[in-house]
Amino acid sequence: MEEQASELRALMGNGRNQDTKKSSGGTRIIAVTSGKGGVGKSNISVNLAIAYAQIGKKVILVDADLGMANVNVLLNIVPHYNLMQVINKQKTMQQIILDTEYGIKFIASANGFSKIANLNVDELDYFAKQFCSLDNADIIIIDTGAGIAQNVLQFVSAADEIFVVTTPEPTAITDAYGMIKMITTEIIDRELNLKLLVNRVHSAEEGKRIADRIINIAGQFLNYKIDYLGFVYDDPVVSAGVLRQKPFIVMNPASRPSVCIKHLVNKIENTEVVENEGVASFLKRFLSRKK
């Protein structure tokens, strides 16, 4: 296990020998997205959120997969209220936040509602005002939908950081590049903090090879530099956690995927990042794409 941990630190970077700079200016908002479904994006979001909570951060996990929400299933939670009630002005954001046994707070999405995927201006304004009440969190992780739908770009364009999740599958690689292309061509009004995460790899070398392939293509054809965030191993503990509806980082903290997630958080926390401007700036960017 120590040899494996050393390999992870070397390839993913643990940040201890880097010039560090604590993020400032308010809540750090991370959007986790992907070019296609089925790459483990929601599972990554859940376990990243818990890993942050384990180092003492106040974390809110928002399921913004508007139409195919499943974070509540991974957490084994049956929410009574969700974002639909907020958009319909039936509940406030604070009224729908759920505490979890894992030290994170959770906001559920609305599964199967077509309306929520195409918000009008008034609905967006109300949603934005309600979102302001989340500014006491250290970290907000937004699990977006997969693909290039407008509501996905809505959240991605407003986040401080964007994590694009892919796998070694050829279709996932192609769709990840397509997602990156859409993001970098659609969001041109500010500098993006875009990172690539390769999930379900069988070796560290495979993760790096897949990442380099996408990064090189993006650099060549989009003239855009993407950072390699890291990788998560393919391991039976992940599917076992899904079946048991228990996050793998809790079910088996010493497993290879759990070690990867912890190193990812350590790397994120100890690598210099663009200073966060907080929830207010997120909302300004969020609304600007609709108006």
C-alpha cells in the first residue's frame, strides 16, 4: 500500500513541494461534468465531497443533473424536497438542504422534470437569490448533467473550477474532448480553471496516457491548455458501494479509489488556484448566460 501511495503522490502530485496559495474571497464552487453519461461523474462528486468534509471543510453537494438525478441514490437518501420546489417558489433553498451522515450537506435535484432543464429568466432570478444563502459553505460541489445541454453550460460557466471526468473508453474520450471544445468555445468572457480527471483506469500510466492524449489534442486544435487533475482506479469496491448505496471512501477508506480521491483533494488544496470570488460572482456569471 505504501508503494502504491508513493506512486500516486509522484504521478498526481501531493502539493507539499509546491508554492502554495490558499484560495480566498469566499466559497469555492466546483462543477463536475462529463461529455457522456456512465463515466462515474456522480460517484466522483459524492466521494470528493466527503473527502473534503473529512479534512474539515463545510461542504454542500448539489445534484444539478437536471433530469437524471441519482446522487440521492448513491447516498441512500430519499429527499422530500428538491430544486423543483425552489424554482416553483414553494420552498427556500435552506428548507431543502439535507444533512447527511457523512458530514456533508446535500441538495437534491428533480428527476424527470422537463421544465427544470429549461428555466426562464424569472425562475433563474429566484433560483439565484436562493443560491446566495449557501455562501457559508467552504466548498460547493455541483454535479452537473452529462453532455452539452444549455443547463449544463449554465452551471459550468459560472463555477470557479471545472472538472471534466472521462474514462479510457474511446467514446468517453471523444465525448470528453467534445465537452471541452464546447466549454472553451462557448465561455470566452473569462479565464477558465479547467481540469481533466480520468476515472476507471487500471494503472497510473493509463490515466496519464489518456489525459495526455486529450490535453495534446485540445492544445493543438483548440489552442487551450488543460490541466491534468489525476485519476481514479477501476476497482470492485466502487460497484460494491453503489449496490450498497454507501460511498466507497466510507465503505473502504484504504481502497485504491479512496486513496486516489484523497490525493486528488490534497492536490487541489495545495496547488495554486485562481482566487475565488464567492457565491455572488457565481450567480452573476450564472444569470449572464440566460439574459
